[in-house]
Amino acid sequence: MSTIVRIALVLALLSTAVFAEDISGKWIFNVETTAGSGTPTFVFKQDGEKLTGSYNGTFGSAELKGTVKGSDVEFSFETTVGDQKSKVVYKGKIEGPGKMKGSADYGGLGEATWTGSKQ
């Protein structure tokens, strides 16, 4: 293997390690929708790429599950509004220690953008 290839491989591995942050802990999100804004709380537990935890906000409380792959994070939970069950899906990017942002799909109830800060 040439020296250039080795250096490129090491740099690729290091860049992956930089984004392999463990997001476990309590997070406060600022969520903006066309209907208004909110500040739900999430508690995450990360085990490798597996993500579990809880949501507490406008839709009550719910258990969540998802994944963290590099800087990409995705998680979801189910909620009931009236008689309608809905799956809420958050997708985003980890931007650095204690910061992430992305978008959310409220399963037919609307969409949102969000930023999150670790507490």
C-alpha cells in the first residue's frame, strides 16, 4: 500500500471518529412548525449506533428508538392525537459536542425544523 493511500485511509478514519460522538443524556430542542414552536425534552441512551430514550413535550411522553451513524441521527416515537395514532420521525446531523439540528415529520400532522442542545 502506498504512503498516500495510507494517509488517506488514516484521515478518513479520523474524520469518522470526530463525528462518532455519544449523544447520551438530556437534550432540549427548539422546534419550529407552521403552527408555532415548542421546546420538547429528549433523554437519549446511545449504545454504538443504537439509540433509545424518551420524549416529553406537546404530545405527552413517549419512548423513542433510532440510530446514530457518523454525524447522522434519526429517531422516532409514536403518539396519539385525538383518535389518530401517528409516528413522529426526527432526522438530523450532529454538528459538534452538544449541538445538532434537523427536520421532523409529524406523520400527517405537519413538518418542522429543530435545533437541539445537550444539557
